[in-house]
Amino acid sequence: MKVLVATDKPFAKAAVDGIRKIVEEAGFELRLLEKYTDVNDFHAAVADVDALIVRSDKVTKEVIGAAKNLKIVVRAGAGYDNLDLAACTARGIVAMNTPGQNSNAVAELAAGMMVYMARNTFHSGTGSELKGKKLGIHAYGNVGRLVARIAKGFGMDVYAFDPFVNAADITNDGVKPLATVEELYSTCHYVSLHIPATEKTKQSIGYNLLSKMPKGACLVNTARKEVIHEDELLRAMEERADLKYVSDIAPDNHAVLQEKFGTRYFSTPKKMGAETAEANINAGLAAARQIVRFLQSGDKTFQVN
């Protein structure tokens, strides 16, 4: 069995070494394709492999078409919108993610972004404190839970909206569940966004929700840029001189937002949520273990298609 790690942005050496150890101890062969610049190199590399590990690399229907022996692909990370699930399913290929492995890194970044915006992006002028402010968690999954835990350490009052999580479980964490997304946005000074990019969620965060936020509110996006309706975000921020937006994913209208709103807007130069040594290693090793379990016993835990 051949396992390919295809990463335009490579794993850390410690992660690669760990992946190799897991794969080879299982009796499989490991191949690496790193820092490739031509997608044709990717197509050639997958031609005869049984399993594939990627990070943010796009596993398109063309990649799937080139991978004649492929049985499983694992995205090392939580989001998996870079995988063509329909193409995988049509070929009977199992697609997985590695939920939870990057969660702490993303949660810490979200908390850091809140502090950064509360303090005027570290420019001069009077900022504000997080203590006593209301934080809304939009999607109470692995990352959302950790953000809530950190926020309570700041002394924030934490709320959550997630129709897929039992309200009692949210309450047991010391977080107040809310029944509607509108209530979350109208209640909270900060909203930390953790929804995936799906057909239902794309461009779902727009003027209607943002205009409901309290005075001085800030939206924190460490999820996906596609869930924001960027034209409506611009409109809301033009009408509301108190509204702030901070993102780990540069929107398409980044230059306009930066020019118009100064310290009320910030985006990282590239997606940094999982960019810690710990998350890099954790996600890679988890992907390798999942592939070994699947190839050895058919374990499909974390299948997403």
C-alpha cells in the first residue's frame, strides 16, 4: 500500500517524521510531494497511490480522476471544502478530516484577535476590556468550546447558538444557549464565527445580522471567508461607525475595507488559525493514524462523504 503526502505548504519536519513512522510501522510505503508548483505534478504523484494526505491542497475531480488506486483521502485539519466530495463518492473513495487537532490553535487566535481589536489594533487611543462583555459563539463545536473556555477566563459572559448541539450540553459548560442566530447577534458585543462553508452557510452572514449587533460590536472570523456576504459587510460598516471586523481569511474586498475603516478592520496576511507547531504535528499524525486504521480494518471514523 502506498500513502502520499501532497503538500504545497509542507508539514513541519517533526510531523513528516511522525507520519513516516506511523505509515512504515504499519508496513506501508510513504511518498512525499512538497512545495509543488504545477498541478500536473500532483496528478502524476497520485497515479498509483492507495491513500492521500493533504493540507489545504485542492483535491479536485481531476486529481481524483488521475488517482486510479485511491481508496482514502484525509484532509489534515477540520475544514474539508478543498475536497471534491462528490467526485470522491462517485469513485467510492472515503474522504475524512481530522477534527479537533487544530482546535486549540484556532481558539487561541480568536481570543488574540478579540484583544487586538479591543485595544485599537495596538494603536494609540483608549481601548476597552473584554471583561464583562458578551461573547457569542456561532457554532459550538471543538473550536467554539475552547473559545468559550478562554473567554470565561477573561471574565466574559458567553452565549452560543448551534442548532446541532443539545442546549443542556451548552449549559453544562457554563454557556448560555440561544434559540436563534438573530438573538446571538443582537445580544453579543463579540461574535466568534465557526460555521463551515456549505451551500446553506455561504454568504449567510450579512447586513441583517451585522446591523443587529450592539454598539461597539466586533465580528471575529476564523472560519471561512465564503460565509461572509462581503458587499453587505461593507454596507453595514459604512452605516455603523462603531462596527468592527477581524478575520483570519482575507476577504475579496480586503483593500477596500482596509482603506475605508482603518483600525476597525484587520485580516491576517494568510490563514493562520492552524499555523502552530503543535497543530501542524497533531493534524498530520492524526491523518496518518486514520489512514492506517482504515487500510487495516476499514475504520471510517471521521468520514465526511
